[in-house]
Amino acid sequence: MMQHCTPQQLAAALKTNTAWQLLDVREAWEYDIAHIENSILIPLGQLMGRLDELEVNQPYVVICHHGVRSMHACYVLERSGFEVINLMGGIDQWAKTIDPSMPLY
């Protein structure tokens, strides 16, 4: 069952929980515009071919622009044995509610 979190829940968790790894599945040009610090970039189209770069025992919060691509990525990752959480609203909601200095696009 796919888990979801809001930007507020993620921000609070990142202050106390260093176990979560952030996985951004947007394209490189999008990541260059705005991203959460220390996130790993693997575009959704490359994810299946790059699963070996991820730790199966590591929980991941998956991020995209609005939450749709990350939901697809979570589905792929869950079926491959990963523990994942989808960031609802993506980097767009993160920028609007957590980090207003982050550019919107």
C-alpha cells in the first residue's frame, strides 16, 4: 500500500529522521531549477535501469513536480521491494508551503 506525505509532514520528519533518503524523479533541467537539498536525481524514464543505484533497505521519499510521476515511481519501486513514500503536491507544494525562496516553474 503506497504511503503519502505532505510537504509539512516531510519537513517535520527531516528535522528528526535522518533515515529517509529523498529521490527526485524529475528531469535534470527541472532539478536544476529547484530541488530539496541532498536529494538523489534519477529521472523517471531512467528509473528501471538504475534501480541498482538504490539501497533496498533504505526508505525513500519520492519527489516530482506535482506528485504524478512520483506516484508512478513509487509503484515501480514498491514492486521492486523498496519502502517508499510519495510527496503529495511535489516540489511545487514544497516551494509554496515550506520554502518560498524556491523558484516555481
